[in-house]
Amino acid sequence: METLLLGAGLLLGAYVLIYYNLVKAPRCGGIGSMRGRTAVVTGANSGIGKMTALELARRGARVVLACRSRERGEAAAFDLRQASGNNEVIFMALDLASLASVQAFATAFLSSEPRLDILIHNAGISSCGRTREAFNLLLRVNHVGPFLLTHLLLPRLRSCAPSRVVVVSSAAHRRGRLDFTRLDCPVVGWRQELRAYADSKLANVLFARELATQLEGTGVTCYAAHPGPVNSELFLRHLPGWLCPILRPLAWLVLRSPQGGAQTPLYCALQEGIEPLSGRYFSNCHVEEVSAAARDDQAAHRLWKATKKLAGLGPGEDDDPDEKPQPQDPGTPSAMRPPGPEKTRVFGHSRSYPGSPDLSKLTQRRIQVKAEPTPSFS
């Protein structure tokens, strides 16, 4: 009996150590009031995104839930209005797998919302499920769609500066290895899905890094945020049905709640004084070093150019004319390939945004590997 009690005590002690050191998330502080400001949170109908939107709504922000499912998105907006006491929580349709949907969302948002202070790219997938596309669905949803959305909403972010872009990434980026010759090839099988997911998370970190370089001095800053190990739909969505009842109790014990997972993205969105750390990767509300592949500025710039093509934005003037183009989504409308660098076409109609330069031309500089600055706060 004493042996059993001792074993139970050791197990409990080990769990407490694991919980408080690895599972429990630090609380986000930052700006107390967000009244008069507007935030867009993608994938905000559940999990981390919903908890992120709830905290922003509680602070008085106008929050746009950008979700694929109208039914679930409108239900989440109702829940958040009730929970926060803030009636300025609305749903707008966005399917990141469809470039046309991204265009439609941007058009609707820019025509109806005068402000955009925070853009949080939370939506993502970890598996293609039963879907079989002619392109890399994981890269499309996790990286290309957010890239295009940022490009289209950048004029509003610039006009509301200081403003922020937060890209929810993952520690899985450390396993990523981008192959630019097969960047948009279809993904088949769970092994390829694991690799493609890690690659897409690496793309997130490189995107935040290059975006910070492109937007230096504009008042728009950006950050990659790792939410930690979170017990969310992303974890359980694609597991076999028989495995879920076994893993759910284990996930509850060793994974963070969605509220805990929302803390680092919220920190990047709200914390005062982190502007000098634009482009960096945060985990547990602190700057964290990334893998060597995620510090490669040449790869980040090359990914930027490749993603422009995948997003239907066309090659920039600084692109290598000898570089082979990546496959395009056959469903991408020709109207999404603008003829000039300062115009964005939406469903065949050209709309110019004053003061909105092509992102690829904001800076013309030699691409060098950045030396990571020492964080100035704890």
C-alpha cells in the first residue's frame, strides 16, 4: 500500500512539474482598452481563434470573425457578444483555400470597415482530410491565403498605423524544409501531410520575418506566435474516430486549453513596446530563437516572390526572369493577376489604393542574414 501511495505521489508531482513548466500558459497583459480599434481574427469560430477574439472583444475592440462556415461563424459571433457584453462582434465569410474568397472578403471588408488595427492569422489546417486538390492545400490555407489577405488589407493597416499583423505559427517549423521546386505540389498521404504542415509553419515564420523587412518604418509591425501545445480541434479533427475517446482525456491532462493557447498571439497583438522586435518569433509571451532555416533571409525573400505568384499577384519587377513559375490554381480568376504593381483587381474591376505600394518594392536592399537583437524585456 505504501508503495502504491509513493508511486501515486511521484506521478502527481511529475504531472505538476510538467503542467506548470510546459502546459500552463503565462497570462497576456498589454493594452487595457481597445475601444475605437478594429481587429480581424481568422478561424475565430472555435479554439484559439475564438478565445483570442473573446479577449479582444472584452477590451472593447470591434472584432471581425473571418470564418469559412457561416453557420458556425454567426453562432460564434453570438456567443462572443453574450460573453463579452460587446455587440461589435461580427462574422464575415472567408475561405482561405479559395483565392477568390480571400478577394471577396477583402472587398467586403474595405468597403464596410473604416479601420483595421490588428490582423491575426489564426486559421489553419493540419491535414488535407479527404480533399484532393491540384495544389498544396496545407500551404494554401496556412500561408498563401494569409499572404494574399495581408497584401489586400495592407492599405488599411498602413492608414491606421501603428498597427500589427500576427501570424500563428508552431514549433513544428523546426522540422520544415522548403523545396522551392515542389512548393505547390499536391499532398497525398499522412507522411507528406506531416512534412507539408511543418513546411507551412516554417513559411509562416519566414513570412513574418520578410514582412517586417518590407514594412520597416511604416508603423505596421508583424510577429510570428507559437501558441504552445493546445487541446483544440486542430489536434483531434483528423484522428480516426476510435482513437478520439482514448486521446481526449490524455489531451485534457497534457495540452493547454484554447484560452491558454491564445495568450501568446494576444501578447503579440497587444503588448506595448515590442515594436523593435517586429519579425521575431514568440513563444510563452517571450521572444524565442528559431531554427537556422527560419533565419535565412534569402529563403524568406525567395518565398515572398514565389508566394506572390501562387497568390495570383504576378511576378514583381525584382523577380528573377529565369526563375521557373510555380503552378497556378486552375480556378484562380484572371482578374487576380493585376497588370500594375499599385493596383488590385477585384472581380474584374480595378481599384487603386492611394499610398499602397507593391510590397515587393517597399525596399530595395541587399538580402543579408539578420543578427537577432537581444530582447529588451522579460
